[in-house]
Amino acid sequence: MAVDGLAVRAALVRHGVRSVLVFRADLLVGTVSTLLRVILVMLVWRAVYGDRVTVSGIARDDAVGYAVLGALFAVVLQPWQFSSLRDRVRTGNVVFDIMRPVSLITQSTADQLGTTLAGVPKAVVGLALALVLGAVPGPDTWWQAVAFVVSALLGLVIAIQCNLVVGLTAFWTTEVGGAYMVYSMAAAFCSGSLIPLWFMPDGLATTLRFLPFSAQIFTPLSIWFDHAPGWHVLGELGLQAGWILLLAGVSHLVWLRALRRTVINGG
């Protein structure tokens, strides 16, 4: 049974990937857009620094590299195509999802994971260009690179969970396009993908660091560019893990409330 369940989840993830990659023209345009984004972000941040070596204690190479990686993270974690849950709620097809042996939460999460993974090739191409242009410096130690990968994966899980919670609001509003738009803008700013939290006022930066948005992007990037990594890195990973547990509980509670609002065949 466990093997069958894993196979079903893998199939759902593949479906999510194909739902994005099937649009070949969009994939090509998205890849070109990612490359242009890398170049423009690099040029803009280099122009901002000008001849200065540091600004607010942040070296130019770190700021440029952070901005480029932040843009690439946004390509993966903040895609244009979110979960199909909202469309299925609006059309009423969600009733068939609810009656399936695999829970709706699992279906939506696996589909969102596939949709997110579909953005990885574009980000990889963009990262390759950034490395060729010398826009992204490498981490100082190998274990720092490992911590970055772990943190990036945890950030991916948090992003998917946040998307799921927003998607579940469709059971109350039916149409959540506006909610997704607001969420995307808030996530882009609060996660530090647009402006590193390093350059924000201390009070605002401290507040944002304890929100799930910064755990998606700022935390892994701050680990990558940390020139004095220590035990505090484990604390950052622990905070991400805590957000995963909390968001899992929140999504479960929201789903239970949403299920009570669902009417199937008048029942």
C-alpha cells in the first residue's frame, strides 16, 4: 500500500510538471525572460553600487550575487501558474477530488510541487549564465553549500504550503485570483527576493525574518552569503522546520473548515 501511495504521489507530481512544460512557447519565452532578468538584475545592482565597494556593510559582489540568486529563486517559488485547486473549486470538479482515495491536500500539494519543479530548468539555465558572467560568488565552505541546499528545499516546502493555504480560500470566495496576486506581491517583497532584508530598517527586517516569506528565499540566500557561518545556521534551519510544522497544522485546519462548506449532491 505504501508503494502504491508513493506511485500515486509521483504520478501527481509528474502531472503538475507536464501541465507547465506542455506549453512549449511559454517555456521558451520564460527561459529567455529568465536570462534577461539575470543580466538586468546584475547590471542594475552594479550600477547602484557604482564605484563603492560596500553599502551598509554589504559588499558589492554579495549584493549583486544575492539579487541574481533571489531573482532565480522567484522563478521557481513564485511561478505564474499556481495550484489548479481554485479552478476545480470554481467548476465544481473538486467534488471528484474529494471522493478519491488520495486526500485533496495530497493531490494539491503534489500538483503544486510538480508545477514548481517545472520552473527549475529555467532557473538552472539562468544560474549557468550568472556563473559565466561572474555574478554569483560561491560559498566559503562545502558544508555551507550543503546547508544552503537543505535550506532551499525547506523553503520550497514552505512556499508550497503557503500557496496551498491561499488556494483553500477558494472554498469561501470561489475566485482567488486577486488573493494570489496580493500574495505574490507580498511574498516577493517580504521574502527578500526583490530587496535583501540587509538593506531594510532594523525593525522591519526583524519582523520579516520571523515570517514564513523570508524563510522561503532570504534564509537560504543568507546562508549562502554568510562569511562567518556557525551554529546559528542550525537555528535558521530549525526556524524553517518550525514553519513547516505550523503551516501543516494551519492547512489541515483550514481544510477541515473548507470540507464543512462543501455540498455534494445536496448532501
